[in-house]
Amino acid sequence: MSNSKFIVIIAISAGAAGILAAVFLLFPTNTTSGEYGIMVDPTKEKQSLFIMARVSIENTGTLPLTNVRVNFGDGEILALGTLKPGQDIIVSPPAGNSLQYVIVTSDEDIYVSKVYREPIAMPGMMGS
């Protein structure tokens, strides 16, 4: 095989790997499936004068999750109680939080730790 064909194959493979990595990083997925499952999506958007942050949490399982707690780091914990199947809530971290990570737990052995992601700025959108 000539060197040019080898380089083309390497370039195509690298491009495909990059696309797959982008899809998995940009779109949140649920961490478990079946009876108990949860999707956690912490985002932060830098505006010109402030940072807007929120955490979307959805029960993706078929049974309720009890004693759901959100740990924002910096000693800040929010007790949410019970999330029904399919229930989706959005919470905001406390003012002054370092916005490094979020840990969501429940009594059903759910433990999800995620760092805040920053959505891609689109032309014409606020903050871009």
C-alpha cells in the first residue's frame, strides 16, 4: 500500500473518532437503564457580565428515585426528595459556587458525578 493511501486511511479514521467523541461529549446520556436510571446534565454559559449555570436532572427509569440529593461542591447540597419516572427538573447552583462538578445520588444506589459542560456558542445567541 502506498504512503498516500495509508495517510488517507489514517485521516478518515481520526475524523470518525473525532465525530464520535464530539457526539458523546456534547449530548448527555443516562447512566443506567431499566428500573432505576437518571440523566444529569450540568451546563454553564459565560455571558459578558456573569455566568449562567443550571443542572438538568431526569429520572429515566421506570420506578421512582427516593432521597435524591444534588451536591454542587463547596459544601452545597440540595435535597430534592423523590423523582417520579420521567420527571425532569432544572436546578441552579447557589450563588458564588465554583461550578466545578455536580454529584447526584439517591437511595437506589444512583451515583453520578459530572463536570459542567459549556455549550458551543452559536452566532446570534446570547453571550456569543
